[in-house]
Amino acid sequence: MLNKTFKKLEKVADEELEMANKNNPPLFNSPHEGYAVILEEVEEAEADLIYSKLKLKNAWGEIKMDDNPKHCIEELCNYALYGASELIQVAAMCKKFTYSAKNWEEE
């Protein structure tokens, strides 16, 4: 199942790269530029993971008080999806970096 999911996500990353290239140059100008773009996406994904962990912690607090943590879990789901989206963008920008690197080698 994981292999199947990986292939689906790889296709989504390719689609993300295609969309990104419509609004931006198809190649990075330098390794520095590529690194900066990837770093930004990783930091955004990391923030969503931090928020996800916080929502899970909040849910546990509510469970221990015998409250319903449904809203915390719903928010956790959203942050998980935001984080997954950011990681797809990381993968797309890594692909762009790789394509760009071939161009740098030719210069």
C-alpha cells in the first residue's frame, strides 16, 4: 500500500512542480536560490507539524478531563493536510533543484 501511495504522491509533486513553473521560472538560477526555496517550504511544513502536535496534546488534555476532543482532532486533521501539502511542495522544489542542477553542470 505504501508503494502505491508513494507513486500517487510523486505524481502530485510533479503536478505541483508544473503549476509552480507556470508562475515562476522553470529552473533555479543557482544552488543558493534553490536551497532558499526548499528551506522555506520545509519550515512551513515544520510549523504545521508543530501545530499538529499541539492539537494532539490539546486533545489528550480534553480526553483526560472526560471532554470530547472532536474539534481538536478536526484541527489536527487540517494541520496534517496542510503539512502534507507543504511536503509535496518540498518534493516538487527538490525535483526543480535536480533539473536545475543539470543546467548548472552544462554551463
